[in-house]
Amino acid sequence: MTTESFYIGIDVAKATLAVSTTQKRLGEFANSPAGHQAVITCFKQLAVTCVVLEATGIYGQAVVEALLLAGYAVAVVQPGCVRHFAKSKKILAKTDDIDARVIAQFGEANKPRLIQKKPEGCAHLRVLVDRRDQIIEMRVSEQNHLEACRDRAIQKDMKANIARFEKQEDTYNKKIAEAIAADEVLTAKRKILENESGIGKQTAAVLLAHLPELGTVNRQHIAALVGLAPYNQDSGTINGKRAIYGGRKRLRKALYMAALSAVRWSDSLKETYTNLLKRGKCKKVALIACARKLIVRLNSILATANKKTPESAMKTA
């Protein structure tokens, strides 16, 4: 094995994986279980520092899981960041092989944060929560169609669909509750989260499924992860309005809804909300600020619980 260590870039497509070091093309592999094992076999001849992929939705999930299981360090980065990096290096051409090489170079230059393998209970919970969200979306869509429909026969069919979706929603709510109850750590975290104003069972489930980093990073990082960190827009003598950007959309939506409730029942958040309105902030801006304060508080509470031994944390949660 060579003593030189490598950053590896993988350009993910639906059917193929283009793999490259910062300088050399390693090949194209099928985006399938057999192809993933072929990639891992190829890596055995190299001293791999980190494997870097772009966030490409469902098509990259399986290969990431295979690489983590094989013990490799993996980073998933934003495609926009890689594209801007390529332009900064005056790389204007775009092919799968070029993209894979640029991804590797981006990883070597920026040392992106490594992702951690999710506990099995958390991964299963994520699948259940995502499926429940899909069912809710279909139910709401059908309800909207029903409001616009004037044909009685079609209305009857739509109402049957809505009833079916409602039944499936209840089923998944039970499955989510069972998945959390079957895991001691998730159960302890859920109890801690639900002790806070505005955090109900559904919001707690979303946080547990989509934000495993909660309680393990600092306040700035957690706000950025959920897309609630304000960024300056200043230049020269111009002081622009700060705005939130990026982050995980599903979490931001859940926390915004939680803030709507929390500003009514939490004295601290109610005071923050009222003061912001008095300063001339619009209601949505004030609610975003309260949502950010809420997630920072939850992060702090879980960080304190994480410092204890798992056994004592479970007993006191």
C-alpha cells in the first residue's frame, strides 16, 4: 500500500459513480450494492484520508452507508459550494470525471466536517418520520382538491382517500412512538425535549430523526444546521439586513411552528417576542428569533445531559 494519503471525490448519478483522487481518475462504478463493494475494493489499494460526495438526495445514501460501514471517513458537501470552488479555480468544463476530481480537491482544500454513522434506531425513526410527512402532504393536497371539486361522485372518492390517509397517519404515529420507546437514548431525549414549551410529540420526533447532532455541537453550529443562523449583509458603508440561509428545511419548519406555540406559553420566549415587536421587527422575524432561541436552549439542555453517564442520564431524564 502506498504511504501517500488521498482525498477521494465521488460524483453520484442515479446509475453510476465517478470516482477520482485530486489528480487521477479511479474509474466509473455502478451505483448498486455490487458497485459499492467494487469501490471499497478499489480503495483498499490506497491510503484514503476522506471520501467526499455532494449532497444528491436519495442516490448517494446507499454508497455513504456502505463506506461508513467499511470504516472510511466520509464527508457530504453542498453542490453549490463545490461549483463555486470549481469556478474559483477557473474549471468551467463539467463532466462526471471532472466533477469527481473537483470534489476531491474541494475536500482536500476545505477539510469538510465528517458525517457520523447514525444509530440504527435513529435511522429507522428518520424513515418513519419522512413517510408520515409524505402521507400528511398527500392528505392536505387531497383536501385542497376536495374544496375545489363540485362533482359528487369524485367528492366521494376524494373523501375515501382522505379517510385512508388519516388512517395511515395514525398508524405511522403509533410506529414512531413505538420506535422511540424501543430505544433508551431516544426515549430519554424525547422526555427532555417535551419538557420545553412548544415541543410536542411530533416536533420531538422530527428533531430526533433529523438532528442527531443536537446536544453535541455549539450554539452557532446548531443554529446553522437548522437554518436559523442570521448572516450579515454588510459592505463598505452599507449595513444590510441580516438574513437566515441554508440549513435543514424540515427542521426549520418544525421549529417555526413550535415557536408559534412557545411564545404563548413560555415566559422567556414571550418576553423575547414582545420586545422584538416593540423594536419594530415584523412578526415573522420575531418568531424566527424565538425559534433560534428555542433550539439553542434545547441544544444546551441536551449537552448538559450528555455530560452525564448514559445510565444516570436515563434515570434523570
